[in-house]
Amino acid sequence: MYFHNFYVMDFRRPASRLEIVIIVLSALCVTFGLIGGLGMVIALPTRHGEPGFFALTGLFLLLAALPCTVIAQLQGRRREWLRRCGFPVQGRVVRVTCHRCVNYGNQRHPWTVLCEYRYEGQTYTARSTFLWDEPAGQTAKVFLDQQRPGQAWVDPRSLG
């Protein structure tokens, strides 16, 4: 299959809500794992229960983060494949959305754009990943899979 390349998530600018969830779950997993490991070495005062439950909670958080990571990796590989091998078409920006409910680090709110494009007489739409700078312009380059033209990726560099 064509998912042979490796996708690396950018922790400074996550591409979706799922990637933000992975970052938060991973940070909590490490924190609870370290507290649990520290509780095994020194006596940590806990109100009820053992300090080892911190490590167990970290393990559960890790188990919750793993399927999210696999899904995000597959989505990222698909975007990377579309960027490299997809058929480029010109898209028209239909809607620009600012996600005010999402705030990550020192970044402000991310944006997404909905683009409409035509391929072989049919009209399709594609939503961009998170854009951490406000998009400008009314057109965007869209890369689509010619076998499934509804599968497309909006190039964020063409929106700036």
C-alpha cells in the first residue's frame, strides 16, 4: 500500500483536535507514571490507597492515547501521501472558521477553511487542518486522490 512513509506530529502546531488530545494524554501519562515511580522509591503521603495507583492511572492513560496515536498517524500519512502524489486542483474558499474553543500553548485560536473544488464535472469540498495563522485569499491549492476525488487535502501554504 502507499502508507509507507512516516508521519511526525508537530507538537508546536498540532493539525487537529485529535493531536491535541494525544499531547494532553501523553503529558498526563508521563506525569502520573513519574509520580507512581517516585512513590515506589520514596514514601509519598496519600490519603487513601497506594502511590502505585498513580502508575496504574498512567498506564490507563497510555492505553487511551495509543489508539488515538494510531488514528492520527494514519491521517497524517494520508495527508502526506496526498501532498506528494495527489492531483493538484484549484479550490475556492467557501468558509473560514476560527475555533475559539481551542487554545494551545502560546498560540491563539486555530483556523480552518472549507474549500470547494471541481473535478471531472463534480463539485467536492475539503476542510483544511488547523491553521495557526489567519488564512488570506479566496483560493487554495487542493490535492486529491484521483481514484476517490472526495478524498482531498488543502495545502495550508497556498492560503497564506
